[in-house]
Amino acid sequence: MIFVLLISFLEEEYTPMNRTRFSDTAQMPSSQVDMIADIGQALTSTFDMNEVISVIMKNMTKLFELENWSLLLVDDASGELYFEVAIDHENKNIDGLRFKSEEGVAGWVLREKKTLIIDDVSRDHRFTGHIDKLTSFKTKSIIAVPLIFRDKTIGVLELVNCKEPKKIKGTKLKLLSLLADFAAIAINNAKDYQYINQLTITDDLTGLNNSRHLHYILDKEISRCLKGEKPLALIFIDIDHLKKINDAHGHLAGSEVISEFGQVIKILLRPGDFGARYGGDEFVVILPETSKDEAIQIASVLRQNINEKHFLDSMRLNLHLTASFGVATFPDDADSKDAIIKIADDMMYKVKNSTRNGIACS
């Protein structure tokens, strides 16, 4: 795909009919050929979107003498535009800032799928000035380019306060479009890679980590724990009486219970915590830098939320569930990954084989 774009560009510019025009406007110096080669190499050597975008924009900044630039992407779920990258807005953080897809210059470009060059934003009604108000930055001109992949506009690239924007035409404009195509490819590749990678580590029923990735996380967190001499806690959870639900309402209902149970866990995870489906109706929560007392408090909150939730509302069953919890910590209770899993599992079964709906720790 990369080389098709480049060959197409070069063939069009170097046909006998327009060779003179090419030389009169913006000849393709070796520096520009090197630039395209650098971008092509970046695209084929990494799936890190930020790395490729950084290479593209480094070259764009040189080529078009920009004051700053922004990359806006479309949220597939909401259709909103949000700032993925925003450079040099007076050190104000606008990354992630969202607005409606029909708003402003970016909204127009998204809708029309056309490059828009505004040499004086004060004379154009499409410019809203919202970001300038937030950042105290002064926008004078904008070149906004749609990022299109397979006929779908996935974002907008904004080049702000470019030197002599009126002169961005002909070959230079085509080169800008080519760079935008490269950016679209990089973003799509990164999203595809992220999606595929997510499939390999995620349990498809709950959206939590799967058991394979759980072991990877535990290895990493135990290594961090040993280096930083900070505790690590683990909660092992088993849904009580799931078999009765399967027998009474069918396995589809049982699967939906597992899915909803996973959502309860996901909502209550703190930043830095990890939740995983261990298998069947068993779940594990990993709590880095957490003491046993803190872990018991977190398990208590989880237990309370599970007890209060109405499960299978969508099936009009409104079931109340309970669960059994086991808590263990590293390094106080265990000296290895397998040991902390076993101890937490043993504690969970201690509850399972007695009262259920409770918490036990070693």
C-alpha cells in the first residue's frame, strides 16, 4: 500500500506533460524523497501509532514550516472527534478533549472529506476558536486534511499557522495528501494491531483479562513487588450456586450472569488493578501495592455490590447472587505466583464449603 501511493505520486508528477510544471513549482528534492523513505520505513517497522505519527509530523513541520499541529480521531462508538495528539498549545493539555463531529473546521473536513485551507481564520465562519480560548493560543491559519482509509474518514490532521498557506498547492498539496494517507495507514494498522492483541488477552464473555494473561500480569507485578518491596494482594472469587441458575434458566442465562458479574468487577477496579476470569465461574482480582487489610476492604465492597445487584434484568428474572472470596498477599502469605494463587483459592474454598457469601484470608 505504501509503495503504491508513492509510485502513483511519482508517476503523476514525472510524466512528460507536466515535467516542466513540476520543476517550476515544488521540485522533488532528495530531502523529500528521503522523507518519504523514512515514513515508509517507520510504517513497515512498527505498529506504534505514536512513533509513526511522530515521524510523519516531524517531516511535515519541516516541509510546511508549522507553528503547531493537531491530530483528531473519530470515536467509533459516539462519532465524536477527540484530540489524539495536540502539539504546542501553550503547554495546556487538550489531549482527549471531545466535540461533536459537525463542529468547527475539523467537523466540516470530516463531513466533506476534503482538504480545507484557511489563510485567515477570522474571516471564516467554520472556525469556532474554542481551543484558542482554552489555551490562550492565537490561531491565524489552518490547513485541515481528512485522514481517509478505505473510503472511511477516521480523523482530521490540522496544520496550524503554516508559513504562507496560500502557496500550499500543486505538488506540495499532493505531497500533503500523501502524508495524510500515510498517517491514515499508520492509525488503521495500530488500531488493528491493538484489536488483535486485545483479543489474545481478553475473555470474550466478560471483557476482563483471560487466565493466560493473568499469569503474565502476576509474573510482572511480583517482579515489581520484589524490586520495590511493596505488597501485592490477590482476591479469588467464585459465584455461588451458578449451577442452579443453569439448571433453572438454561446455560445462556448462566453465561449472561458471568458476563454481568465481570462488569461488576470491572467497574470497581482502581487504576492499576487487574481483573481476570480464571475459568468457568471463577474470577481473580490483582491489587498491586495493596496490603491485606486494604484487600479485605476491597473484597467487602465487591461482595456488597454483588449482593445488591439485580442480575438478568434483561431477561426479567431479577436474580440476587452471592459469591465466595479468598484473599492472599505477596510476600507475607506466599513466595511465588503459584503459591499466592493456591492460597487465595484455598481461602475461597474455605468459604465455599461453609457459609458461602463471605471472605476468608490466610
